[in-house]
Amino acid sequence: MKYDLLIVGGGPAGLAAAIHARARDKSVLVVSNDPLASPLCKAPGMANYPGLPGVSGRELVERMLAQARDLGAEFRQGRALSVMPMGKSVMVSVENDAVEGRAAILALGVSRAAPLKGEAELLGRGVSYCATCDGMFYRGKRVVCAGDAPNFDEEVEFLRSIGCEVAVKRLAGLSILGEDRVTGVRDAQGEETPCDGVFLLRASIAPARLAPGLALEGGYIKVDGRMGTNLPGVYAAGDCTGQPLQLAKAVGQGQSAAHFAVEEMD
């Protein structure tokens, strides 16, 4: 099925975009981790959100989530691994599947994970972000898994089920070794573990790796006045576009991104 709008991220910006697009009668798929796992849900009360002083982060997210669902937005839990414009549509890969939309909105929040030493250089040469996608290339081989993805344990068990010898490491301080291909990892204590592949199973992927060629400014996604990126059909909203990292700004940008994305369709 081809959707009108794909939204990557289920936080306030993504939910606001979904609500607006459904109010304009556009089909919407939101791809995200569990929206209720958002850091915002840990906020006991917010004094500066207009009209709802003292509302807890969890209550606000639950209300927005229910509103989007009631309006008919569809949700799919999973990690978006790539976003690729394809002429008049945009393809988003989700784990080992792909979905298509007429446009996409990146509502990624802030990626706080710095790239590991060796990650960029060896991506596709032993470094992978998805076990179920690439695991069969390492069947019967030694691999290392590190990350904080919600389905981390499931991906590790999948690798073991196909005969991989799996070592689990912490992301912090991890370095990836090798020149032409991965040969091992070194942890923060200096211990080296030989391996044929490294699976970095983070909860989210940095924007530049998610959408190759995406223009950044100061580490954030660069957008124009219509919330458009430099990639055709791809918009962005919320904390991933830069300061201020405020809830009201995220909601407003989500609404604006959906408005302009839909306007291009009509």
C-alpha cells in the first residue's frame, strides 16, 4: 500500500503532523518506537505548554496518540533504517521491509549517540544496523551486538538462531577495528574481541545515516520556511531541526510540515 504521508517518529512533532494530515483526509503511517517510551513521558508536569499548565508529559502524549488513532492514522512500531526519495515518492525501509509514501516527514527528535570510531568507515563492510536484514550474511560467523533498541534482545536471539556466535557489548567507548572489513571491536577497557560483523542496534539512527545526502546545519536537519529539506518530498519537524528544543515548537513544526506536504499533493 502506498500512503500519502509517511512520518518517521512518534513524538509530539510526529503526532501533530499525523493529526493535521488526517484532518485533511490524507492516509498516514507513523513509523516509530513505542511513543510512550519517549523521554517526554517521564516529565511529571510542564508549566510552559500553552493552555495545559501542569499536564504531565505522558498524559499529553497519550492524548495526542489517541487523537491521531481516532482520526485514522496508522502506526507501525519498528526502526526506520533508511529514507530514500524515488522521483514522485519516498521509500522508507523499516527493519527488513519497505513502505512507500508520496512524502515523508522526519520527526526524529535528537540523536544523542555519537558515531563510534570506525563506524562510518566500515558501514556496509561488516557494520550493520539491522540483524534481521543482514544477519544471514553472517550465518555461522562471529558477530558483536551493541545498542539500546527496544527489540535488541529479539535481534540478538535471531542471530543466535541462525548459528551466529554472538558477543554483546556496551556502546560506550566501543571502537570498531578493521581496514577493508571489520575484524573486531575494542571496548572501553581496551579488551579486543575478534569478529566478522558488528550490529549497532540503536533505538534511532542519526539523520545523515538515515537519509544519505540530507543537508545538516550545526548537526541538525536544515529546513526551509516550509519545513522542507534539500531532499525532494522529505520534510522535517521538531527537535531534529535544532534549537529551541521545546515541546510547543515541535508541535507547531509538525503541523506546519504536514500542512506544506499536503499542499504539494493537492
